[in-house]
Amino acid sequence: MSTHIQIEIIHHVQTICSIALSPDDRFLAIGGVDGKITIKDLQEVLLLPHSVVSTSIQVIEIYNGGRTSDSPSMLQTNEYFVSQAPFINVSDAALDSWKQDRLTEAESFLTMSIANSDHPSHHALANRALIRARLQQCIMALEDAERSIKIRPSTIGYIAKSTALMGVGKKSEGCRVYDLAFTRCHPHYLDFLLLIKAVVLFVAGRHDDAMSRVDDLRVIANAQLDLMCCIVQAYMHLHLGNLLMECNEYNDAVHSFQHAQAQVRHYTGQPLVVVSLISGWRFDNLGITIRQRLCEALYATGCTEGASESLLETVNLVDEKVYMREPTVRWISDFTRRCLSTSEGDSGVVSKEASHHGRPSKSFQPLVRVWAKSTLANGSWKDVLAPAITFTASRFTIYQVICEHLEAIDRVTEASECFCQMFYELEEQLDKHQEWALDFKHRCSEKLEHIGDNAMSAERYDEAISQYSAAVSLGPEDPQSLFIKRSRAYVAGGMWESASNDADELIALTPDSPWGYERKHAALHTARNYDDAIDALEVMLSKMSQSSDPEIRERRHQYVHPEQTKAAICSAIQESIRDSPRVLIHITSGRLLDKSKQAAAFEALLVYKELLSSMTTHIEHSRIDDEVQQYYRYAMFSHKWEDNEPLFHQVVHTNVYDLQRLPTHDKLQMFCKIARGAGFDWAWSDTCCIDKSDHFVLQEALVAMFRWYEGSAITIVFLLGVHSPSRRGDLIQSIWNTRAWTFQEYHASKTVRFYAEDWTPYLNLDVANHKDSPEIISEMEEATGISARALMTLRPGLDDIREKLCLASERKTTLIEDAAYSLLGIFSASLPVVYGEGDKALGRLLAQLLTSSGDTNILAWTGKSGSFNSCLPVAVPVFKQLATTHVPSNVQHPKMDTITTNLQASVPNMRLVMQLYERLNELPIAFFVGQRMKLPCITFKLDPLSSSRGTSGHIFRAKAIGLGAVEIKTTEDLTRLGSLVLVHPWIDFLLDRHPVGGIASPTFEENSNMVSHSSSTGNMPPFPGPSDTAPAAKQTRTLSLVSRLGRPFASGSHTPPRDMASLLSPSSMPLMERQNQALRFIARLSQRFGSLLFTPTRQNAAEYRRVAAESMITVQVEITPVALSKLVDGVRVLDVL
């Protein structure tokens, strides 16, 4: 094709500086020297097809150096160019509306474009004229066309004017005007313009002329134009056929539709956009539309069979996605219904006899399938079946086709419902088609079961139930699995009654099978009918054990019998209540229950039966433990005893809520109500839960009370005397904070809540545990004088004995013995309870503590001796002052190094130092045998006394070798006594060792066998008092400590760990190490300490008693040769009464 185009027709008066093309090759921009840009539409200027314009662009690009402009002022055209919509030039929005036959909207877009332009485009006017002609506004259309031609004569302008003239009835004039369009058209479009003219004439009513013109055009047309002519002719025949149908000329209409069908046979469905826009003809689904009209025409002629065959041909030839669209599918449904309801003598319809026997006609079976397929596309089978009553096809055929199609499109549930209705209605005919019926039921049942299984996996239980039910309704030969699965789905969906019914069906079907009882158990368990559920479970297990199927018998081992679960629960109950109080208040009933009744109480709970029923395949011990422990949580009561407290014998035969109205009874009842409100079922109060008439029960309670409080879930504290509103400091001043028993109750409890006298929370604290409250922590620190950290880390056992005694020193008790008994728990000690023994109770406790721990700090006190042993005090308050006042202060590391360095040069006799050190290491640990104490120590004999009278007693002065002058203050007249001895008992300090906490106390018999009486060590000169001990009975300090190494200390002990080397006998150490240890010992020995004063008893000079001093006797050892010699001789084990 030539690329030389008549460019000279583009006139431009200014000098051209540059040219540029739009990206779509439609517009040419010309830049002048004046800075202005002129834009030319090449389609209007050149009147060329797209291919020619593209060729011309190459020439222009050469002139422009191969560059095109990206100027934002370049006009954009729509996507429909000459190859698709020649002559049409409107905006995208207007074109879309025009194509969708939204003509009023399209006209509005063009009207707006024309109104907004000072110089309206002739294209816009011409296109609006075409739209107005379609809207039957032909006068306005003619005006627009004439304005367009006046602005610029164009092909589209003359087409618009011609269409408008024909619309007002001036067909000849319109035809002449249309011919003028050819003068403005490029030769490339002349054939297409002729086709459009034929369309315009056909629309104007000149049908024969138009169809003749198309026939003539086809003679000279190429393949593309010929295809377009075929499409136009097909539409013309379709239109003529519709006109004939309106005139009831059905046979002629059939011929017209057949001609249309012949023309459209090879139509691919591509639209003729310009033809559609000008004429309003719709070419979408043209083939389907023609076939529909042909079917209707054939049916109208009475040829139902021909109409049916034409429809079947259409269905077979056309893509299913096309003919199954709305509204085509509705037409197919309606048309097949009419065909199937029509009877004609020569149509091959089944005879009445054939219909009666259910043998379907071959000509109707495919039609019935098409009817079913189209009708079921948007309807249920019931709605479809109702009008089929008029069909000439057999009822069996109709049911069969519907069932099979529903199954094919996976509407299997409806297929099963339809089959059931078919069975009900046509049972006799189904008997003659058993093979089909059985095969259909089998297929549907399998599909329904599979769909139900998938729904169950996805937890869509209602859907699963629906599918299983549909499968059951088909009456399968073996419905057991369906009943099992549906019952399981019912249980999962919470429909236990329906699940139980399915289980009953299973049991009735297979009485010897265990699986019906399995489902029965599951249903009853879901219904919380645990008694019957357990019975069903037991029957199931029995059936499994007795089954003839070895596989089922083997599976029995995978299940747990309720009796096994019951045993596990009983074990958990016993474990849970083992360390709880012997008697508890059952808060719900208000009654006192012992442990057997406590255990039985759980078995009466619904959760107990639920546990028995739920554990079928394994015992969930952790869950059992959780449920049991949760139930047996108990609340403890902490309060100050008052008069008329409710005692055990008053409550044991009634309940706490029925007690007569007294303040103390109200207090107990309010405690129970608060505990119940906090979610507890059990409570304990020391008033009514201890049978004090039973010595064994009382003994157990006093020993175990700390452990009970420690094991409680909460301790509720009643602050007697604290009124509401409570204020900070009330707790410090409360009488509760002065009682000995409440000391251990508070420290043992993990969770505590304080309440004022009116049972409102103390300080209105809104925290679960008042022990965590900063206010409570601060007040308890102030009340005890101990830091919060120390209070929180306080643990029962033998660690920190003196600190615990100090804490208890200001607590008061009503009974003297309770001063000791209230401390049993804090020390994890056990004592026989003997009320009436007075201060001996404290003595027995302290003796046990000293024997168990070896902690001689217990002896660090001043005041009056008790009746149990002279080394032990009469009351706890003497321990208010910590033992650090008696025990020498520790020598720190740097200072110790300096002292030992100096001692190496100045020690008078290293041999004596080593001898003293070794003698001390050979001493046993202090302990008690009965009321007699064996006290290892260094003794200092006092010289004769001198005395004077002080304001509070006697003041005695004396001298002792190794100590120098000594001053003693006491109320006792020492001059009446025999010899006096000062004692240094702090051997562990001297040897840099710590008490062995946490050791179980030896029995008194063991101690008696170990040391029958006091002993001296080695072959030291005899000292008036203790006699020698048999060698076999000796147990040195080193051996005693070594034998106890590795045994557990009390929990929370802060005692530093010791290695084995530190406990070895000095003789086993290297000489240098022994000497170094000995010098360190001397350094500690030289520190000031609080000594104890002893005197021999009058009955036996070998027995001593402690002389209580009113104040500490502070002395300091002098390290001299004479003193060292005396110190070696003074190492003794005193027998103290």
C-alpha cells in the first residue's frame, strides 16, 4: 500500500516547529512559532481505514525524527475505533450507555458535551440524532443531523439525516439523502455503508428491498462482509418470522425461522456494533433466539414432535453454559412442559398400556431429561413434580429422571426424598424395577454418607444429620453405621434425645452388639443423665467381653470400666483430704463431717457421676485431681477466742446455722457464709472442729494446725474490736495481733483476708489476698518489727530458731502451755500435749529444738529459769532480745587475717593452742536426755565473791583465771551457793560452724544409750562435777556433724553450706592448715561474749544447774600461757538439770 498521502489538505498558516502523534495514531499535534499547538483529527482529514492511518504515521514519524508527543493536551479517543465501530465517535460513557440500550442516558451524555462546547462537534450532533431517532424523537433527530451536516458534511451526518427522514415517513427522500453519505466515505467503507443502508431500509419497513440489497451485496462481498451479511439476513428472517407469528401464519413463520437458522449456523457471536447502535438490533444469543422461535412456531403448527426434536437439537448443539442462563432456561422448562403435556396421534407417544407398565417412550425420555434439568435449575423437586401430572410420559419415567438428575448435580438429599415419594406412590412399579431401585439407593446412600462425614469433620452438625437422615430414609440393607453416625452428629449438636432414639434403633436391630449401648451412653451423658449413662456404659463393656467377634473382645481392652475410675477418684479423694483437718464444716449443710463423710460428700456430687461417665477409654488422673482438689479446698478461721464460743459437742449433732443467737455463734455463721460466698464448700474453726475431750484428737490438732492453715485455700481473719470504718493502724493495735495462736495462723496461710467487726473488708481492701496488700505488709512489719521480706520467707522448720522465738516473744496466751503448743507448727515439732504442766511445755519444746538442731543460741537469754531445766527459760518473752547479744560478734575476713598474722608472732604456746582446738573439736553436740541437758562448753572457775547491794538485787564481783574481773547481777544470793562456774557454750561460733538445722530429733532412748551421763574428754585432770563416760558411748562433735552431713536442712534455711573438709578431724588436716584454723579459733575466742553461770547441785556435785542472771554476764578471754593451760583443762560436757 502506498504511504504517500495527501498531506497538503492539512492547512497551517504558521511556521511549523514540531509535530507529534497521539499514542493511538488518531490525532496529529502541530506546534507553531507562536507557541500555540493545533490538533488535527487524521480520521476526519484523511478518511482512511486504521491500517492506512497506521501506515501514514510511519511517514509522519520519519518527519518527526521517530518521536511522538506525550503532551497532556493530546486528545484521547475511545477503544471502539474504525475497525469495530466506524463512523461512531462518542465518549466511553456515552458509548457504553448506547450499547446497553440506555438511550436516554446516552443522549444526556451527548447533550452535556454539546452544551459545554462553544463549537459543538458535528460527530456529537450526528450521533445524538441517531439516538433520538431510536427514541422516536425524529423531528429533533432531523434537526441535529442538519446541524451536523451544516458544521461539516460527513458520512455519519448523512446516515443520521436519512434515518430521521425515514422515521418521519419520508422514505424516498431519506434514501436519496443516504446516497450522499457515499460521497464523504472512504472507499474502504463503501461495502459496509451499503449494508447499513439495507438495515436502515429494513427498519423503515422496506423489507423486500432491504433483503434484495443484502443478497446483491453478498455477490461481491469478501468473506468478512459475507459473514456480516449472513448475520443481518438471519436477523431479518427472524424479524419477519416474528411478524408472521403475530399474524398466526405459523407455517410461513417456520420457513422464515428455518432460513434464519440456516444463515446463522456459522455465526460466532461477535456483535455488529454500528448496526446495533443505528438499528437497535440485538445480536446477543442470536442463534438461541432463532431456535427458540422455530420451536415455538413448530409447536404452534401442532407438530409437537418436531418442536421437541428441534429443542433437543438445540440443547445438544449449544454450549450448556449458554442455554442454561436466565431467561433461556425458564423458556426451556416451560416449553418442555407444554410439549410433554401435549398429545398427538402420530407423535409416537407411549400407549396407555406401555405407560401403565412403566416402559417409557424413547422419544419422550430425552425430553423429560431436558425438562427436569431446566426446571430443577431454580426449583425444588416437589415444585417440579406438581405440574408433571399432565405429562403424557409415564409417572415412573418422570420420577426416575428427576431422581437421577438430582443425584447427578449432587443434590443427593433431594434425590433421596424424591425416591421415597416415588416408592410411596409407585411401589408396585418399583417392584418391577428392583435392579434400578437397589442400585440407585446404594449410590445415593454412599454419597449421602460421604457428604455427612465431610460435614461432621467440618463441625456442620445440622448438615451431617440431614445427610444421614436422607440416607436412612432410603432404607439401606445395613443401616447400623448410619444410625451410629447420625447419633454421633445428634450428640455433637446437643440433640441428645434424638441421639438416644437412634441408639435404641441400633439396640433393637442388633441386641448383642455393644455399639448401640455406646451411642446410648453418649446420648445420656450429653443429657447429664449420668446414672443411666453409666449403666449403658457397663452394658456396653459387658457386651464387648461376651462378643463372639474376637476383634470386639480385643477392643474391650481399650476401654475403662467405671469401677476403675471410681477407684482412681477414691484414691484422689484420700490423697486430697489426707493432710486436711480431721473434722470440717460442710458449709452447704452446716454440719460437722469427719473424713469418711467428707469423702462420701464428693460421691454425692454431680461431677462425681460425670467423671465416672466421661472416662471411657482412659482415666484422666489430672482432671480427677483438679476436680477433687477444687472441691476439697477449705477456708480456715483466725480469731481471738471469746466467752461462749460454740464447741464441738454443741455443734456435732446439729448444724452451725441452727445454733441459738449469740455473738460468738453469729461470728461462726458469718465466717461460713463468707467462705461460701468465696466459692468454698468446706471450712474449719478451732472452736467447734476439735473434740477437746479426745486427747488424741487434741494432740493431733495442736501438732498439725500449722500444716492445716498452710494447706488452706484462704484464711479469714476476724478482727475483734476493729470497728467500721477501719483505719490504718487498727490492725497493729488489734487484740488479734497479740495472740500466740494467730502468729502461726497468719504466717502459715498463703491467702488471708481481714474483716472488721461488722464483717466488712479491713480498710475496704479490694484484693484477693490481703497478704499482698502494701497496707497490710506495712502494718505487719510495724507490728512485728520484722521486714516484710523476712516475714514472707519465714518457713516452718529448725532454721532461724531464735528469730522465730523473738517473733513469738510478745504474743500472749490464755493458758501457759499454749505458749509452747502454738509454736509446734512454726518449728515442725511434735510434742505430747499435757495441759496442766505449766511452763514445762515450753521447756520440752526448747529441749527438743536444741537436741534436733544443736543450736545453743536457745540458751542465750537472761531472766528466770523454767521448771523443766535450769538452762531453759520460764516463758517466751525472754527471747525478745536476739541471741547476738550473747554470742560473740563475728570477725570479718580482713580483720581476721590481721589478727591471725599477729598471733603467729605473739601466741605464747602453740602446742597448748593446738591442744585446746583439738579438744573442742572432740566435744559432742549439746542435747537433752529427758530433762537433763548435756552441754559441751569451756568452763571458768570463779574465785571467792565480793558482793554489794543494788537497787534491783545483788551485785557480785569475782575473778577467774583467763577472764579477769567479772561482775554478776542477780536476785539470788550467790554467797550461799557452793562453787560457781562461768561457761562459754558458743562452741559452734568458736569453731566457725553453724547449727545443724533440720535434723530429726533422736529419741530419748537413743540419747540415753549414746551418753548415759556427763563426760570429760581425753585424759584431762578431773574437774569437780561431771564423771567420765564410757569410751564406747563417746560421740565427738566432729563425728556427730559428719554423721549428719547431707541430711536436709529446714526449708528456707539461710545456713551457708559446709563441705566435708570443714568437718574433718583436725588431726586429718595438714599441719599448716591445722595451725591456721587454730589461730582463727583463738582470734574468735578473744572476742567478748555473754557467759552463763552454773553451780553444782546440792545432791550431786557432778550435776549442775544454771543460775539465772538479771543481765548478761559479759566477759573476755585473756590469751596467756596460764590462761591457755586452764582453758584446756576447762573443756567439759556439763550435766545440767
